Amino acid sequence: MNGFAAGVMTGAGGMVVLIGLLVIVPIRVHACLMAARLRARGLE
């Protein structure tokens, strides 16, 4: 039972990490692109 519970917890933790990355990475990339566009406009 303990081994099964540990496996479930590990799997759930891995899913949380994957979902977190899938959500955070696009947001950061978008933020970087927006910042780059604003800088380009400022330089022009």
C-alpha cells in the first residue's frame, strides 16, 4: 500500500510539474515577445 501510494504521489507530482511548465513557459515567452516589441517601438 505504501509503495502504491508513493507511486501515485510521484506520478501526481510529475503531472503537476508538467502542467505548470506547459502553463508558465508560454506565458514567459509571450511576456518576452511583448517586452521586445515595446523596446523596438521605443527605439523607433
